[in-house]
Amino acid sequence: MQIIVLAGGEGKRMWPVATDKCLIPFLGKPLIYHNLLKIRAHLEGVKAHLPGGREPEFIIISNPHSKDKITEIAQSLNLNFEITVQNEPKGMADAILSAKDLIGGEILVLNAEDILDIEEIKTDGDVVLTGLKVNKYFPGGYLLTEGESVNGIVEKPGEGNEPSDMVKLVADYFKDGQKLVEYLEKASTDNDDQYEVALDQMIKDGLDVKFSKYSGVWIPLKYPWHILDITAYFLSSIDEKVYPGKIIIEEGAKVFDGATIKGPCYIGRNVIVGTNSMVRESDLEEGCVTGFGSDITRSYVGSNSWFHTNYVGDSVLEGDFGMGSGAVLANLRLDGKVIRETERTKLGLIAGKGVRMGVNSSTMPGVKIGSNSLVGPGVVLKEDLGENQKIIIKHESYEIKEYEATPTKYDQFRDKLK
């Protein structure tokens, strides 16, 4: 069997996070590393059923600038793999066609960044599509099913126009991979749904396209706040028997007096958790420093970020993020309502790499800041800020007058404490 791993997308919806989705690190390793490792472990049993006992082959489709890094990851896992490049992000069909000369025999198509229980994916038919029942709109393909058969596919119908409650996952099995290639080459559309058009034509031509209902874990990475969901997933998977309290503290990390780490937590290589700081249910990647008296809660913190007397709640910080003393990332509306379009009631800042925040500045829940931007001292940021921008408070003037101090007597306050 060939495992086709789609890792070439550009992630338009992920702004301000610019790192390729599959290369975002969790627990010190890129997301695609975790997923390839899981797939390899599951497929160890498949090896015995293949001719000559050969290992399953991975075909990884990357974009040009991530090819070398993904190649390095696949090699570190000792995979039997080929890698091909999708030069432009033209969709799923174009990605598969970029590897058409490598495809032969049965294939399983998977997204590089989706969290799935691979053992739940069925491969008992000529074509098997996997669907998950949802109770709210998801910007993906929807399946029209009847029993164990798929009767049609509608890609991104728009909220309120869903033809069913069954979302199609990217976990597609084909007994004959070249048959898929043939249909993809013939499919024609003006929209970004060439892959779905090809599958729909298979159904119309009478191919046996089966439906498999999925009930396992599924965490897609479509929007930047989904990073928090994936962080929570990996933190929850930490083995209590290996890491008591579900807390991983990597080599070179230092935890100073009075600091509290409440698991599950990941403290990466060379991280410093400063005196009287608290880290709760968070992922702090390599080289982060939480200075005195900081509170980091349910957040993803990318490498080499710095804090000092700060509050960081439910935030996604891509990396190289710096906060001046007293700066705060608010994560909860006072009225308790959902934050923006996220359907989350708790969400702090989402920031690209290289963002800086001045002393006593703050951001309102759900605000986004583009890479290499600066929020000046004392600013309360209520709206998104683009890349390479600076926002400051500009004072027209200060007034200075004579002042005669009146000594304050604190005895009256001290008496109240008795």
C-alpha cells in the first residue's frame, strides 16, 4: 500500500501564523513527525501482508520551501518514502497529480496535519470515503450517503446549505490508485473542487464507492486557534507513568524557586520557568523564558519567547515573542460571549513571529497581530494589527506644576488590619 501524505498547502486561513501547518512543533517535534510516526506504527502489521514482506511506501507531497525539512523528518523516521513537490498551491487534485508517476496499486490519501485515529480508517472496498457526523458547519466537503454507499459529494456548500450532516475527512482509500489519477486528469471545474468532481464522476460512472462512518478523534488545522486544540490533544497524550503529573521537562530546562507547573505541560529544551511563575496546561517550546511572576495558561508558546510579570491566557504565539513587564493578553469577554468567529468563549492573542509588546500594554480577546509588529507601552489593542506595524500612544503634551506633598498617615489603614 502507498500512503499519500498531502503536505503542500499554503494555509491561507492560518494568518498570522506563517509556519507551514505540518511543520508547527508540538512537544518539540513538527506536527508531521507525530503523524508519520503514528501511521508507521499502525502499518507495521501491514508489512506482513505485502508481497515479499516489503514495507508500506509513503509518497509525501510538499511545497518547494518545506521539501528539505520534510525529507529530513522522513529520514529520521527511517520511512520507505518518495517526496515530490507541488510548485503552486492549486488544490488536492493538483497535489496528487504532481506525484502521478509514483502511484501504483492501492493508495490511502491523508492530510499531513490532521489528527486522526489511523486504526479507524477502513480499506475494505474498491473506493472507501470516510465521513464524520457534525452538528455545526465545517468548511469542507459533505457526503451524500445511503447505507454503505456514497451517492454524491458537495465541496464547501456554505453555512446553511449543507446537503447532509456528514463531513468528508481526508482519509480516502483507492484499491487502484491509477484509476484515481485517470479521473483527476479528466475532471474539469472552475472552482477549487477538482478532486471532489473526480470522485463524483466515479460515483456517476457506477464505481463502487463505499462510505465508512468515523467515530475516532479528528482535529483539523484550518484556523490558527485550532493550534490550541492540537496542543491540548498532545498534552493529554503524555504518559502519566513516564512523566508524573503529565509534565515533560526537557534537557537544559530550569525551574526556579516558587515556580508552579500544573500538568499536562510541556517544558522544552533550555526553557526557563522563573521565580514565582505559573505554567498551566501549556506547551512552551525550546528556549522560552518566563521571567518573575508570569502566568501562562492553556497556551501554545513558540520557541525563544520572553515574558516578565505577564498574564498569557489561551493564546497562540508563533515564536520569538516578547512582552514588557505588566503586559496582559486578555482571554475572556466580560459578557462571556463567543469571541469573534471562533465559537470559543476563551481565546487570547494570536501572534506571528517577532511580535513585541511594551510595558503595561494589553490585547483584547481574539486579537491577531502579524509578524514583526510592535504594540507600544500602555496601548490597549482592540483590533487586529498587520505585519511590520507599530501602534503607540502619542501624547500631545504633559503639564508640570508645583506640588506640595501632604504626608500620608497609614495608621488608619493598619488599624483595619488588626
